[in-house]
Amino acid sequence: MFETILTIISLIGNYLNCRKQKVCFILWIVCNIGWVCVDLNAGAYSRMLLDVVQIGFSIYGYKNWT
């Protein structure tokens, strides 16, 4: 169930990005933090690294959005 919620949040973030709404980055940050927790619990460390990098990209995108 938690994974389904994270997926929905991510899709909403994608929709908002298409609508050029800066809040999409906040949703992606929250969602990726959730995925880091899921990955840690599953022992999927390479997947967790991907999520950490995506958090970094989302922070960068939020700060540099014009």
C-alpha cells in the first residue's frame, strides 16, 4: 500500500511538472525519501542510491526553477 501511495505522488509530481508547477519538486523529494525507506527495508542498496541521487536532482531543480 505504501508503494502505491508513493507511485501516485510521483505521478502527480510528473503531472505538475508538465503544468510547469514548481511544487512538483517538493512532491518528488517526499516521494524519493519514501522510496529510500522502502529500499532500505528491502536491502535494495543500488536502488536506494538511485533515489538519493534523484533527491539531489529534485533539490537542484527546485532551487533553479525559473
